[in-house]
Amino acid sequence: MKYLITGHAGFIGFSLVKLLIKDKKNFVVGIDNFNNYYDIKLKKKKVQLLNKSNIYKNFKSIKCDLRNSTELKKIFKNYKFDTVVNLAAQAGVRYSLKNPREYISSNILGFFNLIELIKKYKIKKFVYASSSSVYGNSKEKYFKESDKADKPLQIYAASKITNEALAHVYSHLFNLQTIGLRFFTVYGPWGRPDMAIFKFTKNIIANKKINFYNFEKNYRDFTYIDDVTKCLKKICESKKNDKRHQIFNIGNNKPIQTLKLVNILERLLNKKAKKNYLSLQKGDVKRTSSNILLLKKNINFKPKTKLKNGLIQFVKWYKSYYKVSI
């Protein structure tokens, strides 16, 4: 298989490439614009590790922005991809409140440039990242792919809904196989510094207050990175599902109150957190909870990592990477 993975210096992209290049039969091209939304050193370190582990010489890293259609076209022309996995996007719910234009250009225009080339070069399979945020403040106990996703609460979610709509249109008009993945709060080693578990860990260690929005009543469905990448690999390799357009929830199916998650981190770090309780922040959803029956039915996959075990691995990585001694 010849893969294009966009956003390969990001959290999920890095972990997926690392898994794919273990198989010498795969050839993977990774592209990333290496923006400074978060620590660029963390991104470069990940690519260094990929290059170091590239024992089969089956990985190529290229700096490219999806908004640069000319450079993107050259890459498609030089490599005959079987599968494209789009994990590149301007991430972050709160950042979208400050810089909405970045989400329109990166997440919508970039996506359009990519799917146009997928159409042109007749790529067999297009897998792309969506988000659980498309469900907004759903009142359902567990969010199903068939639920309405037409009331986003922030521009990030709106950009992901737009991606899903574009994929559906291109699938219908040009007979493309497109698979959208609604990720539910992915966490683990090499995660993004702006995400909750990363910030909670950092603040507990530094004796800084943790902000609990919605007065600690928020629930999240946390999904461990290794489960996510194994699932992604299986979707890419699956020949069973030939539906032209499909959406899957990628979640753990076990939502937990954020306060209880912090309690686990306190025990792992052997340190009490300083807590600050605030009202619901603009753009935040109160609860995420995945129904993953469709995922199990189509590719026979279910996440296996318990939250505590995943947090143990994250804390171990964090202390090692940042040379923290507690």
C-alpha cells in the first residue's frame, strides 16, 4: 500500500505513520506545514523519531501546506497513492474563537484542495478526520452517526461538518470512497499541549490551578491513541466495506466526569491538584459519549485500553520527555 498521511507531525498522524511503516510492504509519504500553533520542537522531534525508525526506507517527510494546491499537486503527481488519510487541520475549539479565518482556510480550503486531487488521480480510498464536536450539545445518551449534526457550537465543529458534506458530495458525484472519522477526545503520549489531559498534568506538577468549566459537570469520552491508530490502520486495510460514503465514531464508549479523571492523575502523580470552578466556557460542549456499534459491525473493532492504563502511559511519557522528577 502507498499512503499519503497529512498532518504527520501531529498527534494522530505521527502515531499512525509509526504503525504503518513497521510493515515494509507499505510506503508512506507524510506532509505537514509545521505551523506554530503549539511547540514546534515537539513536532520536529516526532519526525526525527519517524526518520530514525525508518529501517525499511519506506517513509518520506515533506513540508507542505494543504492550502498550497500547486505544491500538493506535485506530490500527487510524483507518487501514485492507494490511500489518503487526512489528519491535517487547524485544531482546537477555543483557538477557533480567536482566529476563525484560520479554520476556514486550513480546514475547508485545504480539504477542498485535497479532495479535488483525490478525484483527479482516482485514489481508491480517502479517510479523513472529523470530530465528536459536530454533535454539539446533543441530548442523546450515546451519540450515533445517524444523529443530526447540524447545530455546531464553534467554528472548528462547523469546519468539520463542512468536510463531511464535501466528502458526501464528491462521493456521490465522482464515485469516491470517503470515510469520515469522528474522534472522541484522543489522548496519550506525544499528545497536543493544548488538550485537557496534557494541561491538567502540567498544572498539577507546576502547582497551578486547573480550571473546571461548567462547575465540574462536563463529561468526556476519552480514547487512547494506540486504540485509535490500530482502528485507523484496520479501516485503511479493510476491503469488506465498499460503501461510497461512510462516517464512524472513534470513541471509547465510556464517558467520565473530568473531575474524576483529574482524581486519577492526582494519584498517579502523587500530588493534589489546585482547582478553580468556572461557568461553561463559550463554545464548549457539556458532554461527549460515543456509540461505536457501527464501528464494531463494519470492521469488528472495539477500543481496549482502560482510562487508568492510558493515563499511566501518558504520565510516564510526560515525565520522561520533560525530564520531570516528582
